[in-house]
Amino acid sequence: MSRVEISFDYLHSLATPAISPPPSRIPQQPPLDVASDVVLRFGFMEGTARVTADRCVYDPQSAFAPEPFQANGSRARMLAIVANRGEVVALGGSSDPELAAANLVRQGAAVVVVKSGVRGAFVVDGQGITHIPPHRSDRVWTIGSGDVFAGMFAVRWGVHQDNPVDAAEIASLAVAAYANTMGLPIPAVEDLRVSAAPVESRGGQAYLAGPFFTLGQRWLIDEARRGLQELGLRVFSPVHDVGRGEAQMVAPADIAALEQCDVVFAILDGLDSGTLFEVGYARAKGKSVYALAQAVSIEDLKMIEGSDCRVYDDFVTALHHTAWRA
């Protein structure tokens, strides 16, 4: 559609991407006209799709200003909006995503599915609100997972005409399968139903243990803190909440926070002595420990793994499993 190549650069799959060229410099193309019985319409950075359909699933995919479905002349006898919380808020005119979704239903949408990350999804229609839990995967890759959800929902609700709750449940299972393998195609529905268990973010307070003495270490601490917060956890981070100082001031404050936390997320690369102390103290107190170790030998992990800490080599997977604590 566009003569300009658009790229998205992610440092990890929960990172905010660097978009090139900047969105304000992407030239807009004429509308793409699509007519069919069932259409899955995505928002484009380089233009818009004008749809005529019996059933349409619309995923606006815009972090800036999602376009209302009918704004470009699109028409559908039955419309399902599948969007994240921010998009639903922008489209529905309320800061509460569920109220915004209900507003969109009153304005003519047959159903609105509010994608809510680690909280799963909420299906809002004329019957009320139904929560769809996320499903666990051994590994977690999130780039493209929203496309998979919208695509599977369109197949089940649009083509097979499942009720929207069942369609969203299958879409959630499809996301778990994709997140685990980073691969397509998605397995058959009967295989999806036995492949993953529902999970919930358990919330609570996480203690973030890790070195923060170099620029790279501090960047990773900041990213881990942001990621855990986005996944529904309150986070105590020694560098953010206590800061640097004398041992007699820092150590008691950190230990008090360890006593109060529900889970510890530890960054083990570098085998920082303070981090290893915090892990050992947490396990002695019966606290669950989830750890990231990308450059640590198996021998150096012996006591960590032997004391039932969960160790991961992927950053985003480690964050999700900390939130789930399944």
C-alpha cells in the first residue's frame, strides 16, 4: 500500500518500539476499499481501509488517535471492535475501559473485546461483561499476539459465527500457543483446548533485586520495574525507593522491604553479592523467587535452582511468570 518502508525496532517484546520513519512523516495513501461477507480490518499508519461487510472485526491498532470505524465510510451489519484498553477509552469517550466499551455497544457495535494484557480480555455486548482469562505459556513472546487474537476472533465470530465469549476464549488460547512458539499457523481448536491453563496476574508487592552500578545495569532495572508494574505488581526497587547510601541505612531498609514482599524478581547476571544475599534471604523466609540469568553458568546457578528459585533466560518470560506465579 505504501511506497515508504515502515519499521518497528523492539529491544524486547514489551518495549516501546522505535518507529521509522516517525509517524508524522509517513505519507498517507488513498483509502483501500474492501467488500466481503467477513472482513478483519486493521488500522494502518499509512492510510485507512474502507470496509463494506456483513460481519467486520475492527482492530484500530493506534497508540495515538484510533479512527472510529465509520469515520472513513466503513459499513458493517454486525461490528466487533477488538482493541486494547487505551484504544477503547479513546473511542468510547470514558476513562473507564468497560464503560467506554458499553458506550460503543450503545452506539451500534455488536460486541467490544477489550484486550487487557496480563489481565486477559473483557467481552462487552448487550448481555453484559464477561472476563476471559489469559492462558499460560512456558515462554512469552508478545509481538504479534494482538494480531493473532484479532485474527482468531474474526475466524470464530465472523466465519463460524460462534458467540463472542466462546470466540474470545479460543482467541486467548491461540495467543498462548503463539506466545510459546513465536510460530504460525495456530494449532487446531481441539488441540488449543488442552494446551494451556488459564492464569491471572496475582498482583502484590515484588522486590526487584539486581545490580545498578553501570548504565546497562540501571537500564535493565528500570525496564524490569516498568514491566512488572505494567503486569499489575507493586514494585519495591532499592535504587528507586532507598537510593545509594551507607550500609547501615541501606541494608535495614532493603531487608524490611524483603520481609513485606510477596515475590522477588532477581537479575543474576554478574552474580552481584547484594543480589545473591537478597535471594538467599528471601528463600530462607519462604518467599518465591523468579530470576533472570542470561550469562550465568549452570554451576553458579546450583544453589539458586536447588532452593526452588525459578530461573529464566528470557526477560519477558521471566516478568510474566513472576506476575502469574502459577
